[in-house]
Amino acid sequence: VMPGCVLIGWVVDRAMSMYLKGFETCCLVLAVLCVAAVLQGGTTNWLVGTFFMGVYFMIAAGFWYHELEDLSRDAETLVHSNSTNDGG
């Protein structure tokens, strides 16, 4: 989905990078680990579905209460220019 968003961003001339902050990265890693753990078992039942719904609601609640960030094009440019000035 994310590479598709980047390609659509190019078409509509909007900066849509795959630059994720810490909270978004942790949520993505948590979701991938949960899916990997279930797929490794080979079989599923209703309890696995309930597990995934619980993880989904926890991530949704986290984003609901997460501090809003400035996602404008200028803020992204500022973050990238600060990281290059720091030698990183």
C-alpha cells in the first residue's frame, strides 16, 4: 500500500514519502510480528480473529490518543534538512 501511495503522490504532485516516525514504525512492526506468529502456526480459529481485532483496536486507540504532528510539506523538508545538517 505504501509504495502505491508514493506513486500516487508523484502523479498528483504531493510529497508522500515513506518517512515514518517512531510510533508508526512500532505499530507496523507489531502488526507484522503478529501476522508472522499466526502464519507460522498453520491453522487458525475464532480466537486468532479475536486476537487480531484486539491488536487492531489497540493500534487504533494509540493513534486516536497520539499527539498530532505537522505533516505539511514544509515540516518534512525541515526534518530532512535538519538530519543532513547534523551529519546524519
